[in-house]
Amino acid sequence: MNKPHIVILGAGYGGIMTAVKLQKQLGKSEAEITLVHKYDYHFQASCLHKNAAGTLHQDHSKIKIKDIINRSKINFIIDDVVSIKRKTKKVKLHNKELHYDLLVIGLGFEPRAEGIPGLDEHAYSITDINSARFVREHIEYNFASYANAVKKEKGNLNIVIGGGGILGVEFAGELIDQIPAICREYDIEKPQVHLYMLEENKSLLPDFDEKLVHYAATSLQSRGVEIIHQATLKECRDNKIIYEAEGKEQIIDTHTFIWTGGVQANPVFEKAGLALKNKKIEVHANMLSTKDDSIFVVGECAYAADEKGNEILPTAKKAIEEATVVAKNISSRLRNKELTACQPVKQDMLATLGRDDGVATIQNRMVFGWKAALIKRIFDNHYLYQLGGWHLLLKKGNFHLL
């Protein structure tokens, strides 16, 4: 009798944690497990804003997948997912095709262009290691260009972040702290550099308490971030962005526009005919797709709601909790046991504002400043321990306290 084949697509927080837990829960004779990912490494997405700002080298955020999986239990394939064929239970990759008995979808999102002219062509995004490195190198290139040019272009030193939210706020906080070091590197006076944030809504952090939002905005502004609220982006060009605020069209000359706004559903699961809600795959409480009982969904592409019906933000903590349930339910499914529901717990909210500053809501308690930043480091370290034990924690952990 052939062993059932479990295929996991994506090695983000949800996918890689599902794989690590399954290799502990299942024996070699119970199932064949294949993990598919486009890179040979997993990366800590919660550190990408640091990689993009240049405060943390990208290699520190990378975790080699072969170092944390049991290769005698898990087949690892480096490839791109092209499509999911649900009728034949096959996954088409760029270089081959896989048959599955149970499928785990842990693929991420893609930036959403929103139909704004020029956004696809001229905006930068922070979605993975390569894009974060590209942003950092692009910023430094523009500083170097300004320093070496006879005719100075102020657009080289104007940096615009389009969109607030956790990523936008964290990147702004990290970058504004790093700008003095970049200025020293290229002999540029700091007052010549301008960092703008365009936010279409009234709040920079829509899901945070107003006191935390006010603290975050005040902290960023006190260090030089120019926040423009209720600004609607109209067009993005290679040397400027055009936006509307208070009924007037405005222009900022810039060669660096980083889009941290909306995202869109991954076309892979969108084309698979799975039920979507808010660009995510609808799931039952046991994390099975509502359309297909052979497909589990985990991480940011799974739509999850709390007891009040409000959507739970796609945080790393949420993905890890779901991975625990998915791994347990796959084991239960193979052993003909009842599946477990993933309990929708109200998520803690956390955003850093630089190395030693941040805002958070932890168990309904508001936390400000260095304490919030410390909590973030503790969470990241705990995740590393969960993933690869003491060896990975000591190798990749952040032990800076104050």
C-alpha cells in the first residue's frame, strides 16, 4: 500500500512550522511529506523592514531550510508553484508535477497595484529578502548619485513610503534611525534628506488603540518623518509621485517610492477555484478549505475571524498557531481521529518604531517605548527556538536588551 503524500506549498511562517511539527508527529511509514518553496531558505518576515533599512544584514534573516528539516522524513523541492489542479489532485511546478493526497497551502500575498498609474513600473515593495535588499541598495545608490552629481537632484534624497500599517510604520522608524549613518557614509547633511509617509486613512495603524497610534505618529515625527494623512496616491513616475490631499493635487520629487499598501490574492490559489473572502481562502475551524476537504490552508492566505466575526490580522503568531492545528489535524486524519478546531484568539498587536521604540497591545494591556521593542525581540527569539531549538536561537537570535 502506498503511503499518503502530503504536499506543503510555501515555507513562510505557517508552511515551515507545519513541516517541522509534522516531522515530529509522523513516522516514516505513515506518510511521504514534500515541502515546496521558491528559495532554499526560510526568512523572518518580521525582520524585512530592518533588512530594507540596512540595520540588519539580510543573511541574518535567512534560515537554511535543510538545516531545520529532517531530510529523512521530508523531501524538499526548490521550485515555483504554477497551478493547483484540484480534480486530479496535482500541483504543477515550474519544473515538475506532484500528486498529493493532502495539500497544505502556505503561499503568501502579492503587492496590489490598485489600478494606480505607474505603480507597477516605478514603485518598490518589501515582500521578501531580495526586494528588501533591492530597496536598501536603491536608497544608497541615490545618496551616492546625489553626492557625486554636479547638478544635484533633490529627488535623490526624498524617500516616500506609500501606506501606513505595521510594515510602513516599522520601516519608517527603522529608516529614520539609519539615515544619519547613510548621510555620514556619503557626506550628505541630514537636513537635506526628507522621509515622507502617505496614509490614505486618518490612522497610521488602523487596528491599534488611538493612544498607541498617537504615540507612534509623535515618535516618528519627532525624529523627522513627515506624515501626510488622508493622502490619495494618483500617479507614480520614475522621478515623482502625485497625490491628492485636502482636495488639492500635490507633487513630491522622488526616485524612491516604497509601496506598503494593499495586497492581492496569490493567483495560484485564486485560479484553483477555492472560495475566497477578502482575497484569502475561506476555511472551516479545522483549517480545511470550505471548497475542498483535501486542502488545508495556513498563514496569511487563510481567512480567519474572531468570535465577533472580525477578521484576524495575518501575523506571524497567527500563522504559527494555525500551523500547530494543521499539523495535528493531518496526523489525526491519517489515524482516523477527530479533527481539532483552531480557536480564534484575539491577537496581540505590536509594531516597532526603531531599535528601542514601539507600541503594542499585549493581553489587552497597552505597552509603549522600549518595553514594546523588547517584547518584539522576545517573540522573535521564541519563534527561532520553536523552529530549530537552542542551536538556531543561539545562531540567529537577537539578544540586545536595551
